[in-house]
Amino acid sequence: MGSRTRMPVLCTLMCHGRLGRAKQKMFRFIRKILSILSFLLAFSFTLLWIRSYWYLDEISCNYQKLAPQNHHLINVCSFTSTTGTLIIHVANIDIDLKRPDPVHGTLGPDSDELGLHSEIKSSRFPLPLNQAEIYSDVLARGVAGFSFKHESSFFFAEPHLARWTWITIPHWLLTFLFSIPALFHLRARIRRRSSLRRGLCPTCGYDLRESKSTCPECGAAAVQSPPSAG
């Protein structure tokens, strides 16, 4: 009877141990993927940070549609990198088509301008005067590279309502934030190697010098440290 009751218990413990090791491998794989993505993003923003002092790079997209009651709606979103800062610009424009608009004109239902459009452009410094004034005004409002600006206005000569939102974020903050997962992964690998050299379990820190297969504390597989070069 004793041996019969022990068998299901042993099978259950073995299954739990295997599932635990599978979960640990899956979590380690996910952490590794996230750390690689983190490193790539941090490295990309570092390069963009350096480049921003010689070039202005911008990615923009706009969506235009004709709304009921003769309204033309324009939604614009752009990301601009310049002088160590990322500028996020969101604009919403509502044009009343019942009144003549000499600037925007009138769009028909089959116009090519309707729908979603995107554009990527790059400009080398110095910028044209009109373009430089726009970004210099936005950057001048910031403190340590951070700023927020929201405006709305109605133009009678050009019958439309416009709302703008400007947000600026310094590149150094984005580089730092994206590098955090990679730094944690590097710290974990250093601690793991240190634990293996001292004969400890890299998962829970239990002494594995008397265990050859698995850790009796957490069930993790015992990994032997590589022999040191003599």
C-alpha cells in the first residue's frame, strides 16, 4: 500500500517539476527577446539622437474624409526628430464646405487626397526660414527638452476650426527608458554567472554543490559552471 500511494505522488511531483522548468525556460526566452528589442530600440534612438543635430527627420501621416453636413475633416499626426528632441504633433482640422475656402479648396468624393496618406522626409541643417521658425518656437517653450502646447482657433477667412497639440520629449529620456530592460537582463546574466561559479542555483540561490541533477529547493535544472582556465 505504501509503494502504491507513493507512485502518484512521485508522478505529480515530476510533472510539476517539468512544468516549472518549462515555465522558467519560456520566461527566460521572453526576457531575452524583450532585452534584445530593448537594446535595439535604445541603440536606434541613440543614433537618432546624434543625427538630430545635423538633420531634421520627420514621419507624418494624415487622414482626410468628408463628413455629413458638408464638412471636410483632416487628422494629422507627425513625429519629428531635431536638435536632440522628439516632437509629436497632432492636428485636427474641420473645414466647413458650405463656405468658400480659398486656401484648402473643395474636395469631391473621388478626390485622391481623401483617405490615409503617409510621408517620410529628411532635411539637412540649416532649415528654410519658415520651417525653422515653427520648430524653434515649439522648442523655445520647453524646459529641459519637455514641453506641452495645445491651441485651438477658428479662421473666418478660411472657414475651418483647427486644434493643435505639440509634445516634445528629449532623446536622452527615450534612450534611457528603452535601455532599462536590457540593463536588467545584463544584471541577471552577471548574477547567474556569479552563482554558477560559487556552486549556487541561479534561480533561488540554493547551494548545489551536493546536487547533480536538479535544485532541491526550486526544482530548476542544475547547471554546472564551466571549468576555469588554469
